[in-house]
Amino acid sequence: MSNLREAIAFAQAAESRWPHSMHMPDGQFVMTYDSGETPPDSEVLGPVTPRGRASGLVYRGGKLLAEWGDATRVDMTFSVAKSFLSLLAGVALGDGLIRSLDDRVADYALDDGFAGEQNKDITWRRLLTQTSEWQGTLFGKEDRIDHNRVVGLAVAGAPKGTRRPLRKPGSFYEYNDVRVNRLSLSLLQLFKEPLPSVLKRRIMDPIGASSGWRWDGYRNSTVAIDGKPMVSVPGGGHWGGGIVISAHDLALMGLLVAQGGMWNGMQLLPNGWTAELVKPCPVAPFYGLMWWLNADRRQFAAASQRSYYALGWGSHIVWIDPDHELVTVLRWIDRKQAPGFVERLLAAITS
């Protein structure tokens, strides 16, 4: 247990350097500052929640092994929201709202967002693997804002936000929050129900999550669905908003995925969906369906290549290691230090 305590102490000492107010001294939101954005690209559209301290949990074999910090405090979780979107896409597939991930989104006649030459061949899978190359403006944010954005192993050819020639959908990976928000809007149009409501009813309540989590939208992201106003929620907190949630509730989500979408005898996610989440994208083998893969052990050198994780800037990590039956949540850890924690955790449980 002493080695486990040392791993936890490491995680606490490696806390993110982001300000607790979530704003820099000049008042800029730390996320857009960290992204190198300037006005008007950096305009914040959703609520910003001041952050807590480092926290986390480790489950092994479905049982709580360790906990530190305030695991019940709700905090912004940034791009971990993308991994929640992928779960909702699975629910849509299971419900028959999506017939096949390889269907063209345009064929579902949701709106004119996929009507142009650049967008007409985009499939649901391409949206989920961030290879859509969708072109357009959504809620005042143009796709160009995240051109040349480096996240993961991608290499940018120019500074972030510099417009580049678009490629054929499916041929090029780019981490682009405008396109993720386009996926979220498309799922809203399928369900015809606010995504936070779908998530609560179909996933979070059945797994016993708290009532404290929320999914904030933008001040300008209300749309009409069958004549009813509904808020389209973002797939992260890039411009504010997103999923605000506790480490405890993130761990429950991780346990659901680790268990193949099964919870207390109920198949909450379609059978086989969690395996689909971790199939490598052909043009970005480090990425699945909005879940990161430990391909070639490049992210976590000490961990199995079969391990995978949800990741949000700041950093927030839900790491799943099937080889050791581990589900680990890290909140507000310096991202560069996360591999060091994983190494220490694995050493502690295998020694």
C-alpha cells in the first residue's frame, strides 16, 4: 500500500498550473489562452466554472482501490465530453436512429449543414473519428479556428487558426471543436430531446451517478427541434460550457465502458459498442471513436497498448486498462506528469 500512497502523492504534487479562477491575470479564459487564441476566435460563449484541487479514484476489478481529493466536487471536464458524445452515438445506433456509422449524415436530412460539396459525403464515423473535414460556421465559430490544431500526435503545418486547404472527408485527422459541436447538434436532431436529458435518463441515472453533474450549452446555441427550443451542448469547454461533473461520476462512466456497456444486468450501451469505440482510425491509429488509444504506448509507456482513455484539457483523464481491470480518474493533473502516475500505479499493483 505504501507504493500506492506514493503514486497518489505524485498525482497530488503534479497538479495543473491552471488558475483556480479559470482566468488569466488579464481576464482571458485559460482554455483559449492555452490554445493561443485571440479575439474574436477566443470569445467565450458558455459558463466558466472555477476549479477545485487535484482529485482522483482508482477502481480495480470493479472495486474502489484508492481515492484522493474531493471526488464529489463538480468541475469542468473539457473534452471528456467528446467521449460522452460517443456513448450517445452508440445509444442512437442501438435505437435505430442511426442505421450505420458509415451512412452519410446528409442522407438523414437534418438541416442544410451537410448539403455542400465539401460536406455531402461526411459519415457519422468520420464525425466520430474527427476526420470529417466539415466546413462551416456553427454558433458563431468557424471550423477554421481549429485548423492546424495540434492535439495528440498530429503535426501542424502552420499556426493554429491559419486557414488551410480542406481534404476529402475521411482522409485527414484534425482535432476540431467546431466539428465536434456539429456532431452534437446532429445527435440532438436525431433524439429530438436535449442531450443532457438523454444522457441522464439512459446512462447516468441507471449507473447511479449523482444529481450534481450538468452539461452547459452556449448563450447562442438554442435551436428549434419540431418547433420546440432546445439547447445544443458542446463537446467540451473550449469556449465555456460543457460537462461539469465529479471524479466519482466520471469513474462510474468509466466502469460502464470497461464492463462492455453492461450495468447490473442491464445492457445500457449496444452490445459491441465499447469494442467499436477503441478500433483505431485508419488515418489516426492513436484515436478511436472519440476515445484515445495507447497505440505504440506513446502516451503511457508503462501501460498496455490495449489501454485507452477519455481526455480533457486541464487535465482530466478517465483511463481504462483491461489488462489489470483498472478504471482510473485523474482530475487537474499536469498532462505531462500523467504517464508518471500511471507508471507508479502499475508498479504499485503489480509489486
